[in-house]
Amino acid sequence: MAERKPLITPWDREDLNRALQTLQSGGIILYPTDTVWGLGCDATNAAAVQRIFHIKQRSDSNGLVVLADGPAMLEKHVKEVPELAWDLMDLSDKPITIVYDNAMGLAHRVTAANGTVGIRLTRDPFCAKLIQLLKKPLVSTSANMSGRPTPNNFQEIEDIIKTAVDYVMEFRQSDTQKAFPSSIIRLRPNGEVTVIRP
């Protein structure tokens, strides 16, 4: 019987493990997402979430975007996922963040003042793997100070952000392609749709 070859992944396993250990211990990571580089933490860890707001010097009235690895995780943290949400995700040709009512089981400051939360089902294999290993949703907020431009790639991230986190991922640091934020759609239980960011 032939020896099975190890699974080859586009990221370094040690890099992934260090990021995971940081998240599991309540730390903050700087990592590449399916859109722009982000600040990330366990979305159920209130202390870690508070640190992200402190790092970004941002008001907590709007909450944070959260990444999930699939439908089961989404349904665990949203009381009711409208049927239209699945259609929007299937039809979108770019990453789409949907803002839902009645968030559940997330750190208080992840949700906005009105109880809504923006969640994106990531299609990025790296992000999905990290979330699967963490077994919890992952905060994904752009790696910039509040009010500053969103960095297009790792090279544009300010040093004040890089030095404020607990771990900076090595994966995709050399990628100089311009990244774009996701679309953001507000979806109400009655089917009303509002485009927040195209």
C-alpha cells in the first residue's frame, strides 16, 4: 500500500497553528481574509472584542463583521436566517456580508446597538480552515484606525496596527494585489433589503 502524501495547503501549517493558538488564548491576530486584511479574534470573547475596539479607537455603536465557515455556524448565531439570505449568497459573485436581526451567542460589542450583526460566510479556504479549527466565528474588521483608509494590502497597514496585535500572520504578506471590501446588505425578517455598501 502506497504511503499517503500529506495534504499540501497554500499556507504554512505552523503559521496557521500560531494564529489558532493566539485566538484560543483570547488574543488578536492580523490576518488576510477573503477581502482585505483584518483584525481578528474569537467573536464570543468579550475581552478580545473590546481590545479590537481599543486598537482601532472606534465607537462600538456599529458592531463588527463576523466570519462563519458555513450555514450551521450562521444559524447558531442568528435567530432566524431569512430564505432570501441564501439566495443572495448563492447569486453574489463577490464576498457579501449580510446584516441580520437578533444576533445570538456573540460577545456583546460584536453586535450593533440595535441588536443586529453582520456575518459573512467565507469562501476563502484559509479563513474557513482557521474558523473550523477555532470552532467559533471570527471577528473580521479592517486593519486600520477608525477614520483612516482601508489598506489595499499588507504593505499599506500602519505599524501602529501591526505592533498592537498579538500575532501577525505570515501568509500572503507578499501579495501586493489590491483587495476590496465585501458588499454589505441589510436584510430584515420581512424581506426588506437595504444595500449599505454595493
